[in-house]
Amino acid sequence: MELRINPNVARLVCSNSGKEVPARGFASPVGLCPCCPRPGKPVVIEYDLERVRAEFASVPLGGHGGRGIWRFAPLLPVLGVPEEYAADVGGTPVVRHERLSASLGVEVFLKNEGTNPSGSFKDRGLAVAVAFGRACGARRFCVPTQGNAGVAACLFSARLGMPGCLVYMPESYRGCIYHRACEFFGGEVRFVGANIAAAGRAMREDLADELASGATVDMSTFFEPGRLEGKKTMGLEIAADLGGEALPDVIIYPTGGGTGLVGIWKAFEELAGLGLLDPTRTALPRMVAVQSANCAPVVEAFEKGLADVIPLTSRGTIADGLDVPGAIMGHGILRALRASGGVAVAVPDAAIEGAFARYGLAGVNAGLESAATLAALEALRASGGVRAGERVLLLNTGTQLIPLSKPSKT
Ligand SMILES: [Zn+2]
């Protein structure tokens, strides 16, 4: 196995200022930008589209022979992952749901992410981030988590035979399923603070020296550019599976940190840049961000016409993954919503619970975060934001039937 940076990578840019960020030959891991006020803003990867176009000229989108998400290798930043690393990542089905379509008066498609190796869409982002970080010289990873991201970081570290990922969880998570799953995949779990933000602060204090040297890489949402590239593969799959003519009119995405929403839109923009999608003939999907009404900073910023998200105090939501009071890529989320002609929607927790129950009775294996997308569709049908007959894709982020859920013996 020899991991290497894809020569199609053209440059790194700051997502906020647009300025180029020095890549320094990818001899050290890439973190937040140096150009914006500390701690900096997310860095994104740009590709040499001429080179990518040449590769796609002979082989269709998604036909590049790599396993799992690496079948889109020309648009990924790292190459050379072993088969067992990648084969089961991505490739999730887009499913038309007849009963939901009939009851809502639109064409409902679900993209079910539960078949990823640790059961959620986080696997896509962490698969690319871990391999990319390793290719840039990282020796170990760390991440604050209250769910699937930590498990995914541990799983992919294990798949590369690296030292166990350092996982920081809020105190109340001791003994929970995520704790046990992280340890199963070789992770070292530490418990600090009341929430993920406090755990993240403690992590950066504890590991300040290793993080500064680049030996350990902070895998927090958007703190490095690989997770975005991995989540982008959802957009590439939607385009490859549905084809340019049959893209959904609307994609509804449960938005915490927003990596997938920004990633799906990045995929569509890159495909348009390559000429593989033609927005002048077929409109790109309108991106919809859904949040809990108890924690809706993106909705607030969108409705006020702001360019960035202003952090607020969460009132707490039953959907853990939506309990993100400030998004470091808020400017990128808002840009994708506006560029696509989309919207941000807040739904009450009671509506999320109701939608969750409807998913269960429809046989859809989804968590509360994903149920928020169904609640949002119901709200948008009532308001006219989604019209009769439109094609709507709901992102179902993963299984709620987490493996390894047997009680621990220790
Ligand atoms: Zn910057």
C-alpha cells in the first residue's frame, strides 16, 4: 500500500477569503487557514479540472475501478488506499419510496447511508480524511465526538494500522455505545465536559504540542479538508446514479456542521465545471438545510440575509446531530443554499418525533436527525416551498440500529 496525493489536486484555498493556502508539497497535514482571524476558517481542495476531464473522457463518472467511494478517484485528494479500507464505503442506494410519495404528493427518494461500515455517512468523510492526513504525514488523529464521527475515525485509523484515534467525549457518554465502539476499533477515549464543544476545547489544550507539530491531526468538522471531500461523494453518487437529466429538484439535508450539504453542492459545482452536468439545461437541485427549532443558527442567518452564521445558545434537541449552535463553515452552508435557490427550515422537536414514528411504520431505518428531513418536507409541502410532483431526495444519514449494542462485560 502506498498512499499518495492525487496529482489532480491543484491547490488549497480558504473557504472564506478565497486566498490560496500554501500546500508545501503536502509534507505536513492541512488544518484551518492562516489568513483569517484565529483559529482560522476551513480550507478546501480545488482540482485541476482539465486533468480530471481527461480522465473522465474515456471512463464515465463513477467507473474508475477503485472500490467504494474511490470509484470517483479523479475527484478525490488521495490515492492508493487498500481494498479492505474502502470497498464498503459509500455506494448507498437511492430509493424511490412509493408510499411516502403518494402521501406527500411528490416523488420521494431516500439515500440510505446505513450500509456504510460503521453505520453512518460519517464513514465517507473520515475515510478520506484519515487517508489524506496519513498521506500528509500524520501519525495519529484526534476528534471530539458525541456519536458516529468518533467511531468512524477509530475504524479507519485501525484499517491503516495506525495508533488508536484519541477520542474526546462529553462526561455523560461514559459507557455508551459510541464509547464501546470506539474502543473496539482501537480508539483511546477520554471524557471531558458537558458537551462536544467543551470536549473539543479540552482536546486542543491537552494535545497542543502534538497538534502544532502536525504529528496528531484534529479531525473536528471542517478543521481539515478531507472530510468535506469524502462527504462530497454523496453528490457524486446522486449524479452518477440518477444521471444529469434526472437529478432531484430538491435535496433536504439535516444540518449540524453541514459538511454533507456543502460537500454535495461542491460535487455538483465540480461536475458542472467538468461539463458533466449542464445547469443551463437541467437545473441543479435546490439545497435545503433543516435544523431543530431549538437550535437553528443556520436558519436564523439565512432568514436575516447574513453572510455567516452567528453562534447561539442551543435550547437542546432530541436530535443530537443537530445540536450544533455554531457552524465553522456557516458561510459555506449559506452560500450553497443561496447559490442553489434553496432555503433553510426549522422544525419543532415534536414534528421530528412525529416524522421519526412515521419512518418506523414505513420500515425506514433512520435516526431522529434524518426524520427532521421528512418533517421539513411536510412543512415545505404545506407552505408551497416544494410543489406537487417535484422530485425530492431526503438524506438518511445512517442506521439507528447501531452494531455492537450488546452490553459490555467490563
Ligand atoms: Zn482564511
